[in-house]
Amino acid sequence: MPTPGRALARRIGTTDAVVVGLSAMLGAGVFVAFAPAASAAGSALLVSLGLAALIAFCNATSSAQLAAVHPSSGGTYLFGRVVLGPWWGFVAGWGFVIGKTASCSVMALAFAAYAVPGGGWWQRGAAAAAVALFTAATLRGINRTAQVARVLLGVTGSVLVLVVLLSASREVVEAPDPLTGASTLGVLQAAGLLFFAFAGYARIATLAEEVRRPEQISRAILVALGVTLAVYLAVALVLVRTLGADLASSATPLSDAVGAVGAGWARPAVRVGAAAAALGALLALLVGVSRTTLAMARERDLPAWLASVSDRHRVPDHAQLAVGVAVVVLVLSVDLRGAIGFSSFGVLTYYFVANAAAWRQPAGERRWPQALQLLGMSGCLVLVGTLPGPSVLAGLAVLAVGLLGRLALRRPR
């Protein structure tokens, strides 16, 4: 636990925690993950969505069970350290940091793709500017962050409702070719990619030290996950109906969906909603990664300089700045879709440790049956094994670098 002088301030309510989680999930999944998942799963896209949701539910219950007992910053990094040991905690924390830093770059690039059409360096510059602006916002305090997230989520939700209503209530102008070509490997790979879209509830657990009523974290996690699943299912049904096989190759599927039903006038609104969703996810991700970085620095698993907490705003200022700089570097150098598999690798590693830690909790702390944690561990391993090969190799390499770095930091002086 942090010392009182270095503790973060408990300033946000349970509703704001749900908003942060929803912002992280809706921005990632609706506007980014469906197209590559459809390419992998074909006609079994909804099966992959259900599988990803099932694994996410197992992981969410484990996170909620652990957060209720250990309400401090760091999420599964802290849980792994306390329940399983320091090295397990490090694996979880490092997996989260690398995976979600990649997710930040994906969201910044997704925002720029909708806000600055045409590609090129102007688009990457817009993505970098968004990261810089939101990093500055997070340095102003957690209350300010939650307020911005609430506004962005409102815009996103309104646009999603518009897309679903238009696409479901009108006839498709030209019947699309159906999705085809389902295979077991494709279904599992798509589930791994869609899991990227569900992982935002981890942001709620990492905010445990800043929620006024930490005993409500479990409820916040499950509410955010339930709302997100309902939205994803509605959007997936609409996309399959309106785009069919074209979904797999669409760079802007929701915009294409309203065009397919003759509502082209709504495309600008969809672009605004997509940009807002990506920004909301970026904001929530920046907050979550910096809190885990802070927790790791407190335990000397990362450089101690990153453990600083601002005296004025009571936020992890050095960690937030470091994360912001890392994301700017990534948005100037990486491909949007290529980062999704790498992010999934890191996040699935993180949740494997979460399920293992919840499995080991004593009976007095248990709120969910151990069978869910066993299913969660197994599911994480299966989904990691079916991710694209380059993503797995890159993830293993960066994980190894982190382990070697911890050895160097912990070496007796």
C-alpha cells in the first residue's frame, strides 16, 4: 500500500468509474476490431464475439473479486504481487503496460483516421497532437479526466444509437454478399482480436485508489461490461446485415453501414462519433497505464522516478508524461491494425495472472466460483495461442526484455 503522503486522492464516484470503463471499451471495439475479426471468423463472427465476451466475463469477475479486497492503484499488478508473488505481479504489470501503450497508439490513429481523412503524415500528426493534449488533461486531475470522458461517451453513445436505428429500420439498398469461410482457428483468432475490445474494464480496477467507495468497484466493472456487450451485439448484427462480406475489408464499417441503407447524410455524424469514441478510449487508456506504471515504480519494478505524485493535482505526473511520450513515438511509427494483435497478447497475459490470483484467494475473500477462474485462465492461453504469429513473437520478445530489465533493477548495489 502507498504511504499517505504519496497516495492518490479518492475523488471520483462509482458512476464516473463506469464511464471511464465504457469509454475504454466502446472506443476500441465498435470502430476498430470488427473488420479484422470478420476477416478471420467469416460467417461465425457472432460466435467469436460470444466467446470473447465469455472470457471477458471470467476475467472481469476475477478482477472485481480482487479489487474489492485490494483497493489500491495498480490493478492485477498489485493483485499478482500480493497473492502469487513479485515475479507474477511483474508479468501482469508489464503485460498491461506494453499492451495498453500499444492500445493508446491504436486509439490515437483511429481518431486521426476519421478526423483527418487521406492518410499521410498529417494524419499521424493529428494523432500525436491528440495524445499530447490528453496527456495534459490527465495531469490536471482525475476529476477533470472523468468529466471529459463523460462528454465523449455521450457523443459516442448518441451516434451508436443513430447508426443502429437507421441501419435496423431501413432496407439495405443493395443486398450484400454474406460472410463465409468459418473455421475453428479463424473463430478463435477473431475472438482474440475482439477481446482487445472488451479489455477496458481493467481501467476501473487500476483506479481503485481514486474511487471514493472502493467496495463498489465490483459493481462498476460488471455494469460496464454488461452495457458494452449489449452495444457490441447490436452493432455486430447491424454490420453483418448491411455490409456482409464487405465488412472484412472496411476501414470505416459504421460509416459504410449507414451508407448501405441510403442514409449517407449521417456519415459526417458517424465520423464525429467515431472520433469521439477513439478519444474517449485514448483518455481512459492513458489514465490506466499511468496508474499501473506508478504502482510498478513504487515497488522498484520500474525506475523510481516514475513513482512521483503531483502535490497539486495528486496524479502520477512523471508516469503520465512518460506514457504520453511513448505513445507519441508509437503513433509516428506503427500501423493501426498491426498493433491490435500485440495489444491483445499483453492484455491476455495480464488477465491470465488475474485469474490465477483470484483462484488462489482464500474462501473468505471469494465472491465467484473457482470454475470461472479456471475457464478464464484456459481461455486466455487459447486466445494467445491463436493470435497472429508476428504479434505473439513480438509480445514474447518485449516480455523478455521487461523480465531482464527487472533483474537489472533488482540487482544488489
